[in-house]
Amino acid sequence: MGIVKISDQMHENLRVVGTALSRSINAQAEHWMRVGMLTEMHPELDHREICQLLIRAELNGGLDIAGAVNPPPSKRAASTVEKH
């Protein structure tokens, strides 16, 4: 575990959204980091698919990069493959 420095504005954003969603500031920051990491790793997935990936990862013991590298193909990815 380490310390991550963020701006005062981002801290306030985390506080507001975390409170609205019943999450601690740290839990909200971690959620946004997970979503952002998976979005960068899998730009073909939409937000709903990212959330489903997070749920599957949690059911399988938690998210780690090794498990996130090869998620099951999304419907969108499958339809893209069919078009080519």
C-alpha cells in the first residue's frame, strides 16, 4: 500500500460521489482506478461490459491485471469480427 497524491478538487469529487454512492473516499478512488485501468486495457468494452467484468473478477477472487488481460469476448467485439 502507498500514498497517492491527488488535487484538492479531485479529492472533493471523490468525497461527493463516494458519499452519494455510499462508498468511502478510498473505495470510490479505487473504483474509478479499476474502471479506468480496464477501459485503457480494453477500449472495445463499454461501461456496462466493464462493470460485468468487475463483477466476474470479484466472484473469482478479485481483480488483477493477469486476469483482466483476456476477458471473455464482448458482443460488440464478436459483431465487429463478423463484419470483417
